Amino acid sequence: MKKILVIVIAMFVCGNLFSQGINFEHGTWAEAKAKAKAENKIIFVDVYTDWCGPCMRMAASVFKDVKVGELMNSNFISMKIDAEKGEGIAFAKEYEVKAFPTLLFIDGDGKIVSKIIGGKTSEEFIALAKIANDPTKQLTNLKEKYDSGKRDDVTVLSYIAALKTGRGDYTDVISNYLKELGSDKWNSKVVYEIVSKYLDDYKNPAFTYFIKNKSQFEKFASKKDIDAAIFNVYKMNFVKRYNSEGDKVVDELKEASKIVNPSLRNHITTYFDVALGGMDAYSKKAYRDQVDSHVANYATAWEINNYIDFMLYQKKNEDIPEELKAAEKWCLKGIELENTVEWRVKYINILIKQGRNDEALKLTKEELPKALAEIEKSTNKSNALVTYAGAFVYGEISQFPIAAQKGEEWIKEALKTDDSFKNNGVLMSALSACGKFKEAEIVASKLEKMAKNDMEKNYVKSLFDYLKQIQAKQE
């Protein structure tokens, strides 16, 4: 159960808890539009559901971030709309909301100026909100410019970027731009940017040109980045089509990728094999070797994290030495890409799983003052307290008293500003890890009353199971 809890906690251990975040309106949609017109502001609408994990994370962290609040409260009218309740049902239909969260920026006349799909960090959201508030980068204005015939590089790239952010179809925009540009001018930085960031059609003639003439693009990017761009086109095409077309897409892409050099093609085909391998495949050395190849070359930190969690936490209760060695290696790559407390603690947990407790304890002692320094310098101290508390009270690291006790101290400080469901969940786990079972049971009873939906109820159940597991070990 402790292993399952490591996955469950990702839904809850994040968040800035100060109240100085976004001030959401509580009126009707019509009232919000009227206010936006009167104040000449854009409306930001968070379209969510009560079962959506990323929606919960953004509500608990991003929307309570001080910096986010400062930007949004000064420049936007903000609303939250549940797509499955009240006027939200008609709203979601009108604005074609099909995934959650959908973050809409709408003018006073009800026209979308920017559409963002999926959960974002505070930094990502701030950047996207600034774009939404810039008339030169708003989707509606860019579309008007494009449709009127303005096809300069800046307009086209901005329009493609805006469409991608909202998961709109920009295939024709790319094709038309490349056709109008002419193949004799494809050897350009703009074409490199299109291929590396946006192109998902390996059949596009410009992609074939890019592969055959990739050395000419080395004045714009490194050989590694050029190979990564080629890899990404096949990957994006796979992601775009697999759910609707199935395994035939993989066979087609493997055949199509024969035009690239053998080394790169091996990485491309390896990615497909890894993506389709499933959790049980990790028990096979050949499969782990394929993942190893992908991790070493093109995997993102997010993908590496998934590989580790799938292999170690989501499929079985026992730990396999060979898998732990692979996980350790992949984790070091993750740290190389994103040197965060979550990654470093994940590495410590893997060491403990291998019985290397002395090494793990040494690293834990080194990590604690680093965490404290990060908390103290954070502009969102309460958020940092929760993040670091969760890192030290979940997973194998919590068996070290210095980690569990410090986690308890930090989460209790965070609770002084927000007695939320999520924070009480972290507190219950901290108390359990510290052996304070009676206190943990009191918090557990409180959580049962606070749980509002099935996701939260299941989370409380996992915490109860975790508490029982630790109690049984100490009896």
C-alpha cells in the first residue's frame, strides 16, 4: 500500500496555500461579460470538473499562487465554471470544451482570445496569461491577420503556437506557409522551428527535405537537437493517431523511419516498443534495455518518472534487483534533466529499496538543509512547506525519523494558513510515519468528513491502509 500511496499522493502534494491568489467572481456568466466590457478586461475562465486531478492541482496551487494572483487580479475578470453543473453544461457545449481543465480567455463579447488545455505550473500559466492579454498574440487577432493574408514569419509562428496551445488544427497553416515559401527557401531558421516544435506529419515534404539536408540546419541548432526534432515528428504523429488507428500506425511509422540514419531509427523504433510495452514488460531485460536507450537519448523527465513509477510501484509488491538498478540509472538521468527535491528524494527511495540505507541516510541528511533553504527563499513559503513535507513523509525515506519528523514540522506550519483536505492528508501520513497513531486516527476521521468526491474518498482509504500497515510493523 505504501507503494500505491506514492502514486496517489501526486494528486494532492502540491499547492500554494496563501489566500492571495486569484479572486474568482461568483456571479453569472452574463454578469462577468458585462463587467469585462465595463472595465475593458479579458475574462479568464477555469472550466473544470470535480473529478479532474489536474483541475484540483491547479486550484490548490497555481490559482492560490501570490504571483499568479497579482497578475490575474490586476488584468482579468476571473471565473470558475463546473462543466457538469448548472450553466456550466451549456457553457462547455458553446465553447466546445472536451478536456479538463480547459483554461479560456474570452473578451467581453464572448469571443475566445486564447484557449489552453491541460494542467499548468504557475510559471507556465503566467506566461500563457500574459500572451492572452497581448492583442498581438491573441488567437482571434492572429486568425484575423492570417485570414486577411498577413503571412510573415512572426505572424505565422505566433498563430501556429496559439493553435497548438489550444489543441487546434494547424496542419493547413504549416502546409500553406511552406508551400508559399517555396522549397528553395526551406533552409531557414523558421523551418527549423516549425519542424522542431510543431510538425507532426512525417509525410510533409518539408520534413523529408529536413532529413535529407539536416547538415544544412546545423547553423541553427546542434546535431543532437536536429536529431531530437526528427524524433519528435514521429513521436507526435504516433501520439496523435494511435488511439484511433491502433498498432498499424506503429508499423507504418517504423517503415517510414527507414529514411533516417540507423542509430536514430533505432531510437525511434525503441520509443514505439517502449510506449506499447505495458507494465508487465519491465520484467524482461530486452524491454528494460529499450527503455534504457530511450532514457539515455530522448526521454523527457516526465516520461522517465512514469517509467520508474510503472516499473516499481504500479504492478507488483516485490522489488526485483535488476529493475532497481535500472530505476537508479534512470533516476540519475531525471535529476540531470530536472534537479528538484522530488527527483532527489526519488533517488533516495530507490537506494533504500536496494538496502543501501547508509548511503540513503547520508543523502537525506544533506537534503534536509537544502530543502529548508528552498523553503526560506520561496516567495510562496506555504506551498514550499507542503511540497517538501510531502516529499519526506511519503515513500521509503519516511522510515528515517529525521525525515518524517521534519515533514511533520513543515506540514503543521503550512496548516496554520490553510486547514485544507490535501494538507490534512499530508499531516496524517506524517503522523503515521512518526508513529503517532492516535493523532493520525483523529486526522483520518476529520478527512473522512472533508472528502467531497470519490477520488478524495479513495485517497482517505489509502491513508487508512497506510496507517494500518505501519501499525502492524510496529506491533
